[in-house]
Amino acid sequence: MFDVTFNNPWVLWVLLLLPAFWVWYILRQSYRKVPLVLPTLSLFEPKGSNKIYYYHITFILKTIVLGLLIVALARPQSSSSSQSVKVQGIDIMLAIDISGSMLARDLRPNRLEAAKRVAADFIDKRNSDRIGLVVYAGESFTQSPLTTDHSVIKNLLGDLQNGLIEDGTAIGMGLATAVNRLKDSKAESKVVILLTDGSNNSGEIPPLTAAEIARTFGVKVYTIGVGTNGMAPMPMRYPDGRIVYERQKVFIDEETLEGIAQQTNGQYFRATDNESLADIYAKIDQLEKTEIDVKEYRKKTEEFYPWVLTAAALLVLTYFIRQLVFKSVSLN
């Protein structure tokens, strides 16, 4: 990045005198005696020559030279700047429940789609962080390891749907898989954001055991329970493949989710609608801010040389015009 400044900016005020020179010159031309111009090559000069205009040209060149020298005296300088940015990165694993109950329509259009949209917005705000994605239902797997290519994460997130894996809710397995991806991280902060709408009913690792593993490796866990209070239209799959929505009581194992958060120095949140879910991710975004240490370096370079050289070139041009084009002889 380049900026131009002046070491002696007050000198530029002298430029205001140039219009005064022009006024003086015009008035002088009105009252002075008209000179007789004798061209050096008079034999070749066509009749009706306009050599008198060269006199005006030389005055214009002189005023330009004066302006250039004034700017040069103001000492223009260019400054180049660069920044050294030190980022204290945060590694974040998103662990998202994709079980059948995530199709419940108490959030718009359903819990899973709402969770995907809000998570995508969250990813957009974490420019300097590595982010990974784990999905779980009756079992869990890593959809994406930690990466700074957030477009990949968002594409994978957009493709999530129920039915990719065996149904169920293996909260412990989902958390353990996410922690496994973070345990060797050298980041200053390691975070899991675990989202679910139910209680653990599958998997080989209990949720609180997975929380102990997370604490051992210095991983902080934010847990989010998704679902309205009371009744919600829940999907029921019939043997013939039909899905029918029936209103059922919403049950989220908040005690376990609070226990996971407490053990790992995280927090538990409850999202009962789209707006509260978005607010939760916004709060987590504020809680887990990336620290950026910016050092700026500036180098100044003198830039008056081009102005002086241009002025010198115009002076030479003026000299040649006066010496080679015409001679002025004023008659008294």
C-alpha cells in the first residue's frame, strides 16, 4: 500500500501566488509596447506568422516550472506500509445431530435445516479459524477434518440430511469423535460445539465419559439443545416408507448437556426457535474471539526528484524555444 505525503506541506501555500503571476502577465501585455519579432530564419518564415504566441508559451512553461519547484520544495514522500499479522487460532469442531427427530418442525423448516443455516452463518464469521465437521445419529463419523477452507465445510454442511447413518442419538460418540480430531491440535483454544435434540440412546461411549476425555485434552464444549418447550410435530416413519408428523412431547436431556459443558468449562444453551438458535451461535462467536496482533511497518521514500527533473527539462525546452525559434527586439 502506498501513500503520498509532504514533509513541508506549508510550502504548498506558495502555489496560490501563481494565479497572481497570470494576472500580472495579462495586465502587462495590455500596456506594454508590442515588440518587433525578427525570426532567425526569416527567409523561410511564412507571411502572417504567429511567432508572438511562442512568447506566451514560454511564460506558461516558466509558471509550470515554478509550480513544479514549489512542489519539490514541499518534499513529497511516498510511504509503503506492510502489516505483520499474528493470529492466535481457534480450532472448532461442529458436532451435529442428524437423527430422525431433527426433522421435527418446531423450527423452520425443521430442526436440521435451521441448524445447518445458522452453522453456515457462524462459519462465515470465523475467517482465521480452522473448522471441522462431525455428524452423528446412532453412530458418528467425521464429515470433514479441521480446515481453513470454509467453502468446503459449508458445502458438506449443506449436503447433510437424515438417513446418512443408522438412526439413534449417540451423543457420547459424536463428542468423542470431535475430541479425537482436536486432541493433537496446537491451537491456543480447542472448541467443540455439540448440537442435539434428544438424549443419548446409542453408542459405546457415555456422554459424560466423552466429556472427561475432552477435559483431559483441554477441549471446551458448548452444548446446544434444540427443540421447543412442550409438544412438537415429530416425524414418524411407517414400514411402507411413509413419514407422518405427529405431535409428541419434546424431551432433551438437559442435565447431561449441562454436565458436559460444566466439566469442560463450556456452556449449555437451549434453542426453542430459529431466532434463539441464531442468538446462541452469536454468543459463542463472541465468547471465542480470535486474537490478532497487528504490527505495521512504514518506509518513506523521497519523491521530489521527478518534480525537479521535469522542471529542469521544461527550462531547457524554454531556452531552446527562445534561442532557436525567435529573437525578441523591443523598439523604444
